[in-house]
Amino acid sequence: MTPPDPPTQPIAPGDSPPASTAPPKPTWIPARNSTVTWIVGLALAAVLGAILFAGGYLVAGGNRQSATCAAPTAAFAAFCEAFDQLKDHYVDKLDDTKLAEAAIQGMFQDGVQDPFSGYMSPQDFQQALGSLSGKFSGIGAEMAVKNLKEPANLAACATLSDNCVLVVVSPISGSPADKAGLQPGDVVSAVDGKSVNGSTIQDQINKVRGPSGSQVKLTIKRGTRTFDLSITRAEITTQEVESKMLDGHVGYIALHGFSDSSPDQFHAALKGLLDKGATQIVFDLRGNPGGYIESAQRIASEFVSSGTIFTQESSGGAVTRWAALGGGLATNPKIPVVVLIDNGSASASEIVSAALKELHRATLIGQHTFGKNTVQIWAPLQGGAAGGVRITISRWFPPNHDSVHPNGVLPNVAVTIPAGTPPEKDLILDRALAFLATQTGSHGSPAASGSPTAALAPVAGLVSWDDRALHWAWF
């Protein structure tokens, strides 16, 4: 799979030609002893001043900011006229880069009106590609937003504050963050001396990540102590998979994203659980925002030996069928599988959970998923130097062709989490373990809906991902 080429550093905004200076206003001194001369002189001054002003106003456009715009279609003629007028007459110097970014943003936001299509600045585009590839330059720590007053109400934490804090979940073993002594539970209150309050987690991702070899200073609150940690950034490979044995025979495996590297990590972790004697599997997709749909196909194929995972339908009636690849580690129906889902399970997570449910390979436990069934391509602009765009090109549908939009994938076993439930109390996992305790094996193998070899060749780099409610990330 070949993701879009990573962007380079943004080019410096191009300087517009300097504004020409206005003609000096002539000084008119009336004759001391001639009222008529003074009146005539004043009139001539007014006329000449008006002529000079009008002439300068009419011709200044070409001299001041060199406005040019070629409309691609007749519909853009008014846009070009507005651009030319702005460049010709605006009182202050304009930044062409900012004008272009604003125009692109407006085209997507107001013209397309699709929350999953849009423009990304060079910095945001590079950060997003790093998340999808599973590799980036940073400190190697998993962090999340935590609401100290209402732990279950992360929707109230769009920005960081004294109540909505940025907390370290865990540093990656051997990473710069780990070596510097960052610990789970540490609260990051400032980055490079500037408080995080009032910013978003995305803002802090952009600040903490940076070129390998450079340093970032985090101000840490740990219990009653507040201190600074200077950490040298390095190339980081994210750990998308968490796995462990529960109750001696239940293999628990959580997937945090469908990046380029997640299928290999998932395969290795699943194999490790089965080698340790796991006879039942808990597959945790809660809070997973999605990623590459090819990764979703590969991971679903670990549990399904044949059949359609999902179909992709594009404009003009084009249909691509993504089928199970075969050779999965846990396709044996005698291995019961439960999948944990919630409202944060989106996009590629919904592809996998819907497929395993409809192919009768797993029981879904938890809450309904987010409800996103569109696929995007991510394209760099000017090689990434000008950022990039994400464009919705198709919709996907699970095996039974029931759209997951807008209600999401519904669980087989719904779990309601009462208000005030402490975050350390995992009611969904508890319900999954109770369910597995009643299972001795699947009631039958999934019904195949076609041969894997009949699938059309997948297109690398297609993304189904939701990043609108970001409360967790790698730094």
C-alpha cells in the first residue's frame, strides 16, 4: 500500500510587489494680496488633486499588487473579479498564501459541505499522514484529554482547561518520552513554557511533534509536584495494538487505529494470544477513529476466511468488492469472538465490526458506532508544501448492503453506562466476559458470499477516518 507522499516543509509565503507611493499632494500658497488668485488657485488644486487621485486609483492595481486571475470556468469569473479588485485596491499588503488557503477552505466548507472533505494546512496534513502511516517524529507518548469533573463527558472538553487536562496514558517503551521519565497519569500543563489552556489537543500535537533531534520542553504536574522535562524528539513507530490474557483463556486485543502498520502489529499480537492458549477473543474497537480501508480488509480477514467484507460504490455506478483474503489466524468458528464498540468507533472500525456481525463471526457488545460510511482520498497540494485536501470519492456498505449512516452499527448486546460511572469501571468489557463465559463455540461458520479471488484489486491509500472529535493521540 502506498500512501500519499509525505509533504515537505511549507514554502515561505511569496511577497507581493510593494505598493507604489501616492503622488505628493501639491502645496498651494495663495497670493497674499489677491483674493481672486487665492480662489482660482484653490479651485485648480481641487481639480488637479481629484485627477491625480483618480488616476492613481485606477492604475494602482497593476503597479501595487499585480493582480491576475484566470477563471477555469465561467462560474469562477466573479471569483477572479473579486480577487483582482482585492489585490488592486486593498489598503494594506496582502499575503497570497493566506488568500489561497482561505479560498480553498471556503470552497470545501461552503461549496462542498461535506464534513469529511476539506483542506489541511501543511502542518496538519503532515501530522495526519503521520497518524495514517503509523510513523512520525515526536516523543513517543500516548496522551488523552481527561475531564476531571465529569470523566464521561469528553464532549465538554473541546479545548483544554483546568478541568479538561492533557494527561499521559503511557509512553512507548524505549521512546524518548520513556527515557526522559514521563509516566502514566502525568498532566502536561505547558509546552515550551506556554500553557496548554485554551488550545486543542490538535494544537498540542503540532507543538510536541517536530523534527528528529530537536527538543521540546513539557511542564508536568505529578501529584503535588510541578516540574519541566526536556525531551529530544525521534522517529516514532506507533503501537496501534494492545494485547493481554484475561481469565487464563480469554485473549484481549485492542486496536487504536487502522494505520499502514497496524495489520502486521495486529497479526503478531493475535498470534501471541493464540500461542498462549487463548480459546476466546475480545476484540476492542472502542474509540478507534478508522484509517486505511485496506488495513480494515486485512484485519477483518484474520477472523473471516471468505466472503465480502464490504463493497465500495463510487460515482457512475462503479462498484469495488473487497473480499476476505484467506489465511486468517482466528477463522475457526470454534473460537468465539466478541467485538467491543462505542460511539467513538468510526469509519474503518465500522467496516470491520459490521462485517464480523453480518457474517456471523462475532457478537458485538457495547454502544452503537459513529455512523460514517464514506471513503476519502488524500491528495497533497504542491507536493505537500501547500498542504493537502481530503475528498470523499465513494461510500462503502457492509455485506448485507445496509448503510451504517447515520445510526451506526448496532451492537448485538447493548450496554448502557450510567452517569457517574468511574472511568476505571469497564462495564462493556465486564459484559463481554460474562457473555463469553456462556459460550463454548460458534453455532456455525460464516456464510460465504463469494470467492476471495473474485475481488477487484484494492486501491492503496483510500481512507475512512473520523477526526472531528479528537480526544486521544500519539505525541
